[in-house]
Amino acid sequence: MVLFVVQSSAFAHQAKAEAGSVAQDGDSAVTSAAPPADGSAGERPAAKAAVASAIAAAGEGNSEISILALVKRADVVVQFVIGALIFASLACWTVFLSKTFELSRARRRLVAALQALEHARFPEDIGIGSHSNASMRATVLRRLAEAAVNEKRLSEGLVDDRSVIDRYLTRAGEIVRTEARHIARGTGLLATIGAIAPFVGLFGTVWGIMNSFIGISRAQTTNLAVVAPGIVEALLATAIGLVAAIPAVIFYNLLARGTKAYVEQVGEGSGMVVRLLSRDLARPERVYAARAAE
């Protein structure tokens, strides 16, 4: 019986509390619905609502944060920077692939020509002209051998026949330098891209952040939904600049090492041709002819 009375009183207090809360909610609703006494107090909620609607509109417009959407919404200058960096990256890969193929093919031919040159005794044994060895065709060693034969022919009948090698070394040095310039052609573009691409991307970043601050001043808010897209667009330019610069530097170093190794092999071939020419000049009949001319 006592428990029944206690439970009944508890239910009664709970009902009164719920009725009181409902009354308080009604009073607060009436108070909020009542017009403000001061006109300026009424303008503040309206201004806050306008700012909130602007932020919401900005958030809806910038809800997509993909790379393509960021590029489309970016400033014209930032778009130009990004386009130039993408073009530079494509040019970097094109130069690297083409020069790698060219260098590898030239080194294979040069190695085969060096192997054929090791078995020759005199310059005539190399085979120059239409009957030249297949491994010697379209290689720099063929030009070196032709220069040796031509110099020996032009020096026939001279008193000092020993200076033929000196004159040939001058001509061989010119041929080696020309071949080095030819095989290294185009790698300078990689060095240029690797040097200036980060700074071009940094320019796009500075320009984009400057536009972001201008947008902040116009919107009069630092809400993340308004600020983030502009900053991301700016940082995207730096990222693309690094994407273009880092491979360019790596590719340039790889091609520089490959070019240096190739030029050293060409110099080795030039030395082999010099030995062939010196051996030819040391023939007994040539020595006797030179002494007779003296």
C-alpha cells in the first residue's frame, strides 16, 4: 500500500514537470516571435542569416574538390601556369624516351664496331665505302677511319711523314666533339625544366593565394568552406611544378651519364684508329720511301 502511494506521487510530480516545461517552451516561442523593440537588434539576425546563406552557397558551389574541378574554377593565370607545367612535363618525358632509345641504339652499334675494329691491322682492313663492314656503317668510327685514310692519302710525298698522326689527332678531336654535341642534343631542355619548373609553380601558388585573400576580404569571413578551395588551387600549381621538375632532373642526370659513357667509347675507338694509322706508317716500304725522299 505504501509503495502504491509513493509511485502515485512520483507520477504526479513527473506530470507537473512536463506541463511546466511545455509552458516554458510556449513562452520562449512567444518571446522569440515577438518583434524586437530596437530596430538595430532586428537587423543583426538578418545580417547573420545573409552571411550564413552566402557561406552555404559557397559551400555548395565548392563541394566538389577534384583536381579537374579545381582547375576549372582556378584563375586564368593559375590555369595558364598549370597548362604550361603540364606541357613541360610531357616534353620532359618525350625527350627522355626518345634520347634513351637513340643513345641505346648508338651504343649497341658502337660496341659492335669496336669489336670489328679490334681484328683490323691497317686502316684499309676496316672496309670503307660501299664495301664497308656492316657493323661500321652509320657509326662515328666510320668517319674516324675515313679521316685516317684521307689524311694518309693527302700526306703522300711529304718529307716529314711522321706528322700525319698529329694532323689526324686534330681531325679526330673535331669528330669526337661533333658526335658529343649530336648525342647530347635535347638534354638541355631537361635541365631548363628542372631548374625553372618549381619557380613557375611557386608563381602560380602566390597568385592563387593572393586571389584567395581577396575573396576572403569580399566575403568578410574566414570560413573553411570559402577559403579552402582557393588555397588548394594555389597549392596545386606547386605540386604540378614539382611533378615536372623532379623527373626532369633525374632524366637529365641519367642521360648525362649515358652520354659521357658513349663519348668515352668513341674516344676509345679514336685511339684504336690512331694505332692502326701508326702501324700503317711503320711499314718497311713506307719507311724506305720516306728516307729516299729525304
